[in-house]
Amino acid sequence: MLQKTKYTLFGIFLAALGLWGLAVTIPNSFSSGEVVSAAKMNENFQALKTAVDALEAKLSEVQAGQKALPSGMGVLAYASVSNAGNVGEHFPPGAFTVTRSGTGTYDISVSGIDLSNAIVLITTRNYPQPGVCNLGLQYSTGFPVECYTIDGSVTKADRPFRVVVLR
């Protein structure tokens, strides 16, 4: 989903650049029956060429900026986990296996992704009550998560949470 959003936004950006390039002032317009001179036609073509060259220069800047970004940046995987330990929305398919091993305790295995150099983030919402989920010691293939309700005291509780694995 995030990858698709990134490409959609990039496409919109390129389309906006294209529309900017189309906003060209053509110096000469012609009416039916009017004699067209080569000089006036050349002026029109020169205006178009100048606009296309400017657009190509902008596109080159964008592409150079993309190459300057580290190729290893980005989301490797994500998953939404229910309070019962069921995996909901996720990417890539089949990467996450979640086992609820006790109240508020989940063991998460990730297949196909080496977590040893990855950043793992756990997020939760304060619904239906305030709470938090903490990431345990991270291994190359998985990690434990412990969730708590914070309602005047801190007690282990089953909570929905999301996992994001970043490179």
C-alpha cells in the first residue's frame, strides 16, 4: 500500500510538471485565410522547444535527486495485528506469523526478511482505552511484543497494534 502511494504521488508530481510544461505562451496565432510566414512559425516552434528543454531539465533534477537517495531506504514490511493475534492488512503476503502466548503477549515471526539490520516500530491506538505495546529483544527472524493497558495502573492486556519494518 505504501509503495503504491509513493508511486501515485510521484505520478501526480510528474503530471504536474507536464502540465506546467504545457502552460506555454505561443507568440503567434493564426486565423483562417491568413498567410503564414516561416519566421512566425519558427518563433512558435522555438517557444515550444524552450518549454520542452526547461521541462527536461526539471525532470533531470528530479531523477538526479532520486538517485541521490540511498537505495536501501524504505518500508520492508508491515502488518496490522488484532488483540487476538490475527494478522490483518499486511505486506508482503505471508511474511508475518503471530502467536498470542498469553494475555498481552505476542510472538512475531517474520519470514523472508532479515531483521538484524532493520528498524522495527510498534504502534497502537488509545482505543478503547489508553495503552501501549512494547517491542522485546529483536532477533533476525522475529521478536516478542508485550501490550499493556494504562488506566491508572499498568496491566498486561490484549491490544491491537501495527508493526512496521524499515530498512
